[in-house]
Amino acid sequence: MGAATISAQDPESRMDRARERLESALAIAQDRAARARDDVDRARDAADRLRDLYQRGQSALDNRQYDRAIESFDRVIEAKASNVDGAYYWKAYALNKLGRRDEALAALAEIPKQFPQSRWIHDAKALGVEVRQAAGQNVSPESQADEDLKLLAINVLMNSDPQRAMPMLEKVINDPKNSPGLKKRALYVLAMNRSDKARDIVAHYAKGGSNPDLQLRAVEYLGMFRTQASRQTLAGIYAATGDVNVKLSVLRSFMFSRDPADLFNAATSETNPDLRREAIHQLGILQAVNELGRLYSAEPSYEVKDAILHALFIAQAAGKLADIAKSENDARLRASAIRQLGNVRADKAADTLTAMYIGEPDKTVKTEIIQALWRQGAAQQLVAVIRAEKDPELTKEGVRRLGMMKSKEATDYLMELINK
């Protein structure tokens, strides 16, 4: 009898062990996936920090803080970022301004040595000639007043005789002896003219051929024209380039140009995940709720859907977030939609969250609703869900959140609990 009992239990025991192994394997797979997502996020954050560092170096140059600029560009070079050749050029530029010409020439020599196909080589040769010509002479940094006076004169002429001023601006931009700040300001003066001729000149620099930094600035300014022709040019640049930095600049320029159609196309067709996320982010800034809704409906990826939910928060699309929170089958995405909805300042958002709580079966999602009501400052609704909740852990979470709120409803309920 005993043997028969053991034999009868063997299949069940084997099933239990198999189930445990399956659950263990699933937990390991989920942990690996989480670590992979963390690695991607860290890489993305690192790239963003390096782009910011490069921009800080350029800002320091514009302010003639050459030592600070060199420090920023050295950090870009040490990190082996995607724009190291540009960092070498601007480091050499700053060194030359400080009279450290041997070091400047050494930095310039690294560009053709390490990057034989770099678009900075032409500018590096021109700067090298200038450095050698200045060797042995006293250093005299370019006068800010002279640059400002030159640009002011051209700007005044731009208002009275733009056909005469435009070639002058092009000459300023193309002269390798001019500072980066002067070139960028000259390009800005062109962009502010908003004429077809000015747009064509800005578009020329946006398409490339000049140094990469000037191209990025031209792409940014091209979006300010907000014409069909400028949008078509930007779309052509995006399709033709493989440079991620240029593509990022084009996506932001689509936003400046108020062009949700091309942003939507990039968000649906782009294979680079960072660029897709950027296109989605810019759609949020444009409050392109319809386009974001279409993307969400067609998107299979959890990570991209989560990015769309964040973009809907940026768009303050409370209604769409509520719809997704009610209809989404994936509890993680429901929780994310609720989290974003809790950050939106909209009428009746708290009532919508309360109604969701009543019918929500998932404990994690319920926790998100409690936290969202807290972020909304909706003490009255939070008290209501706590009163109806039977789960002690959720009740404690609600009470803990009430304790962080300064409101009569929260204080009255807490006193009620104390006096029980």
C-alpha cells in the first residue's frame, strides 16, 4: 500500500520539480532581459552625456574660456566618442588662442592620422596654416568687440539690402580664420531673414560639405523656416545621411518645423532604437496625440510602447493615457500608463484613476494607482480607495502616501485610524 502511494505521487512530484525548474529558468531569463535593458539605458545615457560635454566645450569657446573648453574636449577624446575628430579640432583651436601652438599642431595632426576620411581634415589644414603663420608672434585673441561690430553691420545691411548682405554672411561662414561663435551667429542672421534665398543658403550648409558642427546648426535653423520646401529638404537629409548626430538634429528640427508627419515616418521606419525614441519624444512635444495613438496600437515592443506612454505624458494627453490604462492587457504597460497619468494635471484625472482602482485585479497596478493619486494630490479619492481596500499591504501603502500629504481629508482619516 505504501509503495503504491509513493508510486502514485511520483508523477506529481516530477511535475512539481519540472514546474520549479521552469519558474527558475523564467526568473533567470527575466533577470537577463532586465540587465540587457539596463545596459542599453546606460549606453544611451553615456552617449547623451558625451554630446552634452561636447556642447559645453563649444559654449566655453564662444565665451573665450579656452582652458575650460580644452578640458571638455579632452574628456570627449578620452571617451572615444563619435565626434572625437571634431573635439581634436576645437581643442587645437583653443590651444592656439592660448599661444600653445606646438600642442595645437599636435592635436590637429591626430585628425588625419586617426580619421583619414574625416570631414574635419580640410578645416584642420586651414587652421594648421594659421597656427604656423602665427608661430613666434605675440598671441592676440580675436576681439569680441570687433566680431560683434562686424556682425552688427552685416545684420543692419541684411535689413536694408539682403541681396548684398547674404554673400558677406557666406564669406564669414566660409572663412577658417573666423571663430566658431561668429560663424554660428552669421548662420543665425541668415536664418532669421526667412527669404527663399536665405533658406537655400542655410539648406546648403545643412546638407553637409562644411564642418559637421556647422551642419548641425544649419539643420537646426532650417526647421525654423517652417515651409514645405524646408521640410522636404530636412526629410531628404534624414534619408541620405548615416550620421546619427545629424539624424538626431533633423528629428528635433522636424519638431521646430511643426512636422508630425515626418516624425511619424521616422518613428515607424527607423531601425535605430535611439532615433525611434527621439522621434517619439518629439511627437510628444508637438502634442501629436493621434500619431502617438496610432504608433501605440501598431507597436509590438514593450520598451517602445513605454516610450510612447511617456510621450503622451509630455503631450498632457490624459484622455489617451486613461484609454490605454483601461484597455491594455499587459499589466506592466497598464501600470506605466497610470504612472504617466498621475503626472498629468488634468480635470477629473483623479476620478478616472479611482474608477480604475475599483475594477483592477492586479496588485502592482493598484499600487501604481495609489501612488498616482498621491502625485495628483487627490486626498479625498485616496481615502475612498483605502476605505474600500481589503488587502492590508495596499492599505498600508495608501496610508503611507496620505501621511505625505497636507490636506484636511488626509489628516481627518489618519486621526480616525489613530482613534479606532
